[in-house]
Amino acid sequence: MKAYLAYLSKRLVQFAVVVFVGINITYVVTHMTPINPVEQSISAATTYGATSPEAIEMMRKSLRQLYGLEGTPWEQYVAFWKRVLVGDFGPSLSAFPTPVSQLILRALPWTVGLLLVSTLLTWFLGNLLGGLAGYYRNSRILKAFGVLSMGIHPIPYYVVAFVLLIIFGFLWPVLPISGGATMASDRSDTFAFALDVVVHSILPVLSLMAVGIGGWFMGMRALVSNIVTEDYVVYAELAGVRRSKILQSYVMRNALGPQVTGLALQLGAIFNGAIITEQVFGYPGVGSLLISAVHAGDYSLVLGITTVSIVAVSATVLLIDLLYPLIDPRVEAR
């Protein structure tokens, strides 16, 4: 137990360092841009009418407070961290005066639901089928699936997305091709709305799974192919242990360790798939919000989205890192 507590404290320190460094890099990059959110907001507010210089000056002072741009660079940096710790990123420039945190909270569930479900489903199915293919090496169905998955794996996922869009949106229009839900859907009916969301997510999820499943399949098949030649597996087969028991308890469990590590790395890049996928299918997630923020020069929103992404990904990797010694008893928590 003491060893695991020491392991836990070490991983928590690493988590804090990664988050701190990542947010600092984001802060420096966004503040090096030539965009002045205060002047842009004033320009947008005074476009349709004359405003007195006194009112403009009062507006400028209020906006500098809202955006945390008062004082020296060090004072701005300290104020930034005080606001970040309470989840306050100031108002959005492109959707002024809506707070950045409100926009992110509105879009985040769509992205997390889409990417987390697609990543976990891809990992589960790829490892399950890969394990079966490595153990039952004479299965024609699994061999055919291996050839198909290896053929699709090198294709960029946005190309697969466009192909699915053409097939199921135009040639055989049976699935919705845009949005996260029907525009006029009744959200008071929870079941009907949830079903509508699931139907709208089928094509985005399929585009991500079609490309990702091949990597997990090939990796698991290679691991299982090596494990089945181990002495303890051969001895279990000679002792008459059921093949399903050998596959589940002796083979798959020992092969899952490296795949769990791979899942942690995959979750570390989970937001990479959000931007293009959400753009192709018009999905109302963080990726679409980030693209809109970049086009509008809304660096407060860019900073907020990047900060939330860093914290979310680091926390997910930390969780898997803490569970890893519990999944694979051969790994020491140290």
C-alpha cells in the first residue's frame, strides 16, 4: 500500500507539472498574437453609431478588466492564473458578452461523448477481434477482417468521413449528415432526444472507428500470437483446460497490458480527431467552436478551449496510469 501511495503522489506531481507547463505555453502563444480584444470589442460596439470619447474610454477600462489586461505583464499573468483556478476565462470576443466557460460547457459534452465513445469502442472491438484472430489463427472470417482493417488503416479518417458522407448522405440517404441533433427536436422528451443524438453520431463515430480499429487489431493479434507459444499456455492446453478459459484468463489478460498503455497514449491525442471530424459533419463540439474562435480572432476562447483540453487529457491519462498496476499485476507501482 505504501508503494502505491508513493506511486500515486509521483503521478500527481507529474500531472500538475504537465498541466502547468501546457497552460503556460498556451498563455504565452495566445498573448503573442497581434489581436487586441479590447479594441476589437470597442470597434464592434461603435460600428453602428457615434459614441462619445468619454464613453469609449469607460468601455475600454471595463473591457480591460473583463479580459484581465490591466497592469504589468506579471500582474496580468497572476490575474490569469487566479481566474483559471476558478474556471473564469473572461468573455468571448466573438460572442460578447457570453462567458468563454459557458460556450465551452455547451460544446464539451458533444465532443467528449463523440470521441470517448468512438475511442473506447474502437479499442474494445480491435482488441477483442485481434485476440480472437491471434488465438484462432485458422478462422477465415478473422483473416478477411484483418486484410480489410489493414487496408483501411492507412487512410486518413477525414477521407473515410467524406466517403461515408457521400454514401449515406447522397447515394443511400438513410442517416443524417450534419449536426448533433435535429434542429426542432423536443428536448423535454429525454428518450427521443437521446435516440436522435445517437442517430446523428453514427457517421462521425464510424469514420473514426473504421480507421482506428485496424491498429488495435494488428497490435493485439501480434501480442496474442507470441503469447500462445508460451509454456504456460501450452501446458494449459495439454491439461485439458477449456480454450475459452485459456483465451480469457491466460492469453487476453496478459496481452492487454501494452494495449492499455496504447489507450492512454490514444486518449492523450483524443482531441486531434475533433476538429476535422466535427467540421465535416457539422458537429456542435469543441472542434467546431475552436475553428470559429480562430477565424474570429477570439483568443480568450482559444485559450479557454486549449486549457480545458490540456486538463481533461492529462486527467484521463493520469487515471489510466493509476489503474495500470491494478490491471497488470506484473507491473510494480513505484
